[in-house]
Amino acid sequence: MTILEWLHSQANIFNEKIGTNDFRLLVCHLFKKNTAWLFANSNQTLDQAQLNQLNQWADEIKAGKPLAYITREKAFWTLKLKVNEHTLIPRPETELIIETVQQSVNLPKKILDLGTGSGAIALALATLFPKAKITASDISKDALSVARENAKINHIYHVDFIQSDWFTNIDDKDFDLIVSNPPYIAADDEHLANLK
């Protein structure tokens, strides 16, 4: 079976929640290539191991697992972020926070990101304000580990990560800008329950 044939075999489940792009991105993830490569090589034959892996991932998507949890990464702002079961996936709407800050705040010197999760907001702000002292906090030690890794991946070194339940462990409470985008998922939502 070729890549194109496999993509066509998945067409019966395309809908508004699962689009063709998700399946294309699975193929790109498998081969560690971009979509230009995919379109140029769509007639490449899949070996059995590749086919099995794609089918497994497709089944996970059909069962409701987000693509980013399969690929373990998500683009956000100008960053490439690692995500896993310890973090929520940064949503495109969250970039509006970054845009709002960019348009309305003049060179903050000290920034606090409460509930940083993957570090998306703190790290995006770090790219906009490279001279700012940025503190990113989260109650989850595992989420902070992901955020620290994302800082390294994106070569951002001026963010301090602190484990804290909101302001509990934040000694210095004097900030020019405080941002937060806490989970707005209902506490009983099955997707939130899957976070560890």
C-alpha cells in the first residue's frame, strides 16, 4: 500500500473534528519529513511496520486522542513545543494573549506566568521581551519539567521555573505583567482527567 492509498483508506472518517491534515501530519511524523516531502513522495510504498504504526496512530485519533499527544509536539507562536500527558496542548486562541501583550504593554522588565503548563506563554513572551526577567510557575512538577525542556529546545534561557500553587512559592510579587491562562475545561471533562 502506498502513502496515498493509506490516506484514501482513512477518508471515510474525515469530519470536522478529524481532518485530512491530521493524517498527513501522521505520515510526516512517521517519516520525520515535512508536507512538501509528503506530496512529492505520496506514491512511496509503506512497509508493514510503517503501515502498522500509522494504523495504530489513526485508531488513537479516531478514539479522541489529540494529534499533538501522538506526535508529542505542537507549534505555538514562533516556537516548537514538546507536549505530553502532563500538559494541556496550547491552543491557537492562546496566541491572542501574546498578541494583546505585544500591542499593549511597553517593555515589561518583570513578567510572571501563573500556571505555565508547557511554558507556551512564558516562552513566547521571552521571545518578545528578551531582556525581561520572566518567572513561570505551575503546581505540577511534571509540567514544569516539560516547560524547562521547551525552554532548552527553543534556546530560551532567561525564564525561571518555580513550582507553586499560584502565588504560594513566589517570593517576589512585584511584576510589571502577570499573565495566566488556566485550564478552562470543566473539572469532570474526560480529557482533563487523562492528564497526570
